[in-house]
Amino acid sequence: MIKKTYKLRIYPNANQRAQIERNFGSCRFVWNELLNMQIKRHDNGGKYVNEYGMNYLFKPLKAEYPWLKEADATSLLAVSHNLHLAFQKLFKEHAGYPKFKSRRYARHAYRSNAVNGNITILDEHHIRLPKLGAVSLRATKLPTGKIKTATVVRSHTGKYYAFVVAEVELAQWAKTGNSVGIDVGVVDLVITSNGKKYRTKRFDKTLAKKKHYWERRLARRRRLAEKEIAWDKHLKVAAPRQLSDFKNYVKAKMMVAKYSEKVANQRRDYLQKISTELIALYDVIKLEDLKTKGLLRNHNLARAIANQSWRELRLMLEYKAAWYGKEVTAVSPYKTSQRCSECGYDDGKHELNVREWTCPQCHTHHDRDINAAKNILAA
């Protein structure tokens, strides 16, 4: 049994949308209250309160703020769990200190736990969610196993989704007995050791003109709106306007988010198809353990490298391999593009414009990327 997440597009009505927005606000408020409590305890010399200790604070919080009772109770428990995990990362991994969440920049999402059938698929077009009841949905695949959690999310374009986690049993794919090394690049997204290349698709360039059209208008409308807001403050208006009060600015912001979302969806779909094909064809996949943070310092290639989403492709390969009994291994990319895959001769560093070269020792003519993929397979 494995846990699999299903992405369902939901269409809540007006009352359900209002309840979802209230739940977003309640979870954000509880996070800030619990974090503030932890900070004050630390400043006063007190000890850290663990997850179970924070859960005991919900009763007095609901007594002080009765509107918290309108939120799904399991979603508030998920807030204390997430905050506890954030502090564990701080203590063990020395990650950054947890931060307060603002209404303007916080991710609009909350997670509900499945308890006593409060999250169920009613039919092909409806799902029951806590505090919402039956909500219309549209999806290509529906959860089939035991539902564990459901996370309700509102995207930047105003669309609502339910990410449902269910325990399912997947059939293992047939073993092929094949192994492959994978080199990733900019011109070609994926190059395999047997010579197959998956071309790069620049989805960001396809919609660049339309997106830039709205980005320019967004910047101009923001400047005009900020001037109006500054004028309201100068006149000491009782309730000065906010950026969200300017409809033209909101429209431009929505259009920029729309094109950004479209590019992300196209890229993700392309990566899903490539990763599924590779997992179906090969039992063992070896790929480069790239550190993209250093590569992004090259400002001439930073945009192209960011568009490739190498890390996302690797994550897709890893979780699909775990599902279907395959193996994915990351190896060091050290000298994979300059060492001959036939005799092992090190020809030294090659510039990026050198796409083909001939080994001086064994006189084998190499395609740079295919040679690197062969070295990765042999690593």
C-alpha cells in the first residue's frame, strides 16, 4: 500500500467559497497565535511546547475567539502539526526560524484529516468535504483507496483544488531488464545513454509576448494606484484605498498569473510524460546529481536552466520508481562530459559550444551529451 495524491478541480458555490476563505483565515490566525506564544515563552525563559501541548490551547482560543469554531477542527490540528515540524527543522537541520503568515502573501490552503467518513467521493462529480458538504468536482482520475487527507487550495488565478491523499495498491509494472544513464541539458532536456534525445520545449517563450504585454500594464497600473493611495493618505482619508480596490490593477495581476500558471502546467505535463515513459522502459535509471544553485549564477543561461525544471523531473522519476518497483540513482557529474566512455581517457574541460569531440587515444568520435550519459550509466 502506498499513499497517492489525486488533484481534483472543485467548483464550490458562493456559500462554500465563503466558508473556504474563512477556513484559510482561521488557519493563518492560529499559526500566528501559536508562533507568537512560542516566541514569548522563549523570551521569558520557558520551554518549547510540542505539538500535543499546542493542541490543548485550541479550547481556550476558541473560547476567546468563537469564530474559530466555524473552521474545520482537523484543519487547525494540521496547523499545530506543521508548526511543530517547522520547529523540528529549526532544531535538527538548523533551518530558518518559522515566520508569521500575512494575509497578502500566505499560501491559501488548509488540510483536513479524514475522520468518520467526513471526506468521501459521492460520485463522479461530487466530493464531500468537512464543513462544506457536497462540492462539485472535475477530474480524470478519482481516489480509489482509503482517503487519509484532503487539502483545499486556491490558486493565484482564483481556481479551487482539492488534493486528496489516499492509500492505494498499485500493480507492479513488468520488468524490462534495461538500464539507462541520463544526462540533462539546455538544448535537449534529457539525453539517454542509448542515444535518444528529448527536446527542450520553451513554453515560457511561447507565451512571452502575451505575458509581457500584461506585465507592462500591471507595472503602470500599480504605479498609478500607489499615487492614488498616497494622495488619500495626504488628504487623511478615513479609509484609504488599497491596491485590491483598483479593478484595472486586479485585472492585470490576474492576467499575469494566468499566463504564468499556463506555462507551469504545460511544463509539468511534459515532464510527466517523459518520466512515465522512462520508468516504463527501464528498471534502473541513473542521472546526474546536479547542483542547480551554482549553475544559475551564469546569467546568460539562468533563464533557460530554470525553465528545464531538472529537480522536478528527478522527483517525478523517484516517486514513480518507488510506486512501480524500479530504481533511480543519482551519481556525481564530475568529469562525465570530458572523459571518454570507451577508453576512459580524460580530454580536459570542454567549453559549452563544443558539442562533439574525438578521443585522442582511441579516436572514438563522441556526441558530448550521449558520452556523458554513458559515463553516468557506468558510474
